[in-house]
Amino acid sequence: MLSSRNKTRIVIKLTGALFAKNADNIVIVKDIVAQIKQLSSTYQFAMVIGGGSFFKGSTDGSRWQMRTDNAHQVGMLATIANSLIFADLLEQAGLDVCILSSLDVASFAQLCTPQALHTAFNNDKLVIFAGGLGVPYFSTDTAAVIRAAQIGASSVWKATNVAGVYLQDPHEDSQAVPVQKISAQYALEHALGVMDSTAYVIARDHKLPIRIFDAKVPHAFIKVAQDPEYASTILPE
């Protein structure tokens, strides 16, 4: 196994939809854990996990007619819940995990400080960034890209529920196919909905490629690691 200094550092953004309560998702998430363990000998992973299976601030808040900032706070707490679930599964698989939260929830996770982050990576822990960015109006996509810039990651892997980046909405156009490569500037100018505009800007400005793929495909993470042409890539150029 490589030392932590020699590993490729990656931020994985994992869709919270995978933590919805059904038997199929449990199988999928446990398989993702196995893939991450297999790759951990050469990759140092940090993760951002969505909270949509519990509460999605941008949409569920509207349904409840909540104030936007309050709705986003609930969404941030939902990411902590999913982080606790995933950390438990990773630990059962024998991985050393550290949850670092943007929110002060000392009973559940360490506060994310530069010192805590430095210690976790020096000890070769898999870091889960929970609680979003700790402020409303920012998505977990944006959190993932900001965290990647913060830790000097080489790229972001967005493991979601679609096969990649589409120029047309695949839910509305059955003929839509994912594109292999596209620039962050193009995605921003054409408001491609696979990520939010802030994430595109930060990825572009910090030279971070983003690889987007379907988390439910068997061995998807292994394929992303082994094949640079697998999955759609949003390039910072």
C-alpha cells in the first residue's frame, strides 16, 4: 500500500438518493463501500454525501413553505445523518474513517478545522465532509468542489443517478445520450443541470476536472479509476 503522501487524492460526491430506504439501495451502497476499500490502497478519498433521502433543502423546503435558510439548515443536518450511515459501513469494512462537520455537532462528528483535516489526512483516514459548507444557499455539489480545492484533490468524482452529462434532459428526451467531455464554461453558459452554476465556476477557476457517472452501475468506481474515458468529464478549460 502506498503512503498517504503518494496516493492520488479524490473527492467523491455521492448522491444522497442512494440512502433512501429500500433493499436495492442497501446492496448498491455496500458494493460502493467494497469498491472504495479496493481502491484505497492507491487513492486517498474524501467524500461529500447528499442528504436528499431525508430532506432536500431546495425542494422539500418549498413543499413545506419553509423559510429558505431554515430549509437549508435541515438539509445540512440530513447530510450528517447520511454521513453517519456511510461511515458505519466503511468502518465495518475495515476502513479508518473521520467525519468532519461544518456544523458544530460534537456528539456526532468533529468540527471541520484545518488542524483536524491535516491530522486526518496525515493518519491516512478516509474523510467524510458533512454538514455542507455550514451556511445556506450552497449545494453539496458546490461543497464537494470547494473541499476538493481546499485539500488539493486532483479531481471530483460525482457518483449520481444518471450516466453522465447530457445536453438534453434525459428524463424528457429518450434519445439523449451523455457526452464524454465538456468544458465547465460551456456547462455554465448552457445551464446544464447536472450540477449547479457555483460548482462549475469553482471547478473552472481551480482547474478541477469533474467526472460524472451512475453510482448504481456495477464496478462503476473501479471503472472510473481504471479508464480515463469512462464517464463524462467536465473539464476546467
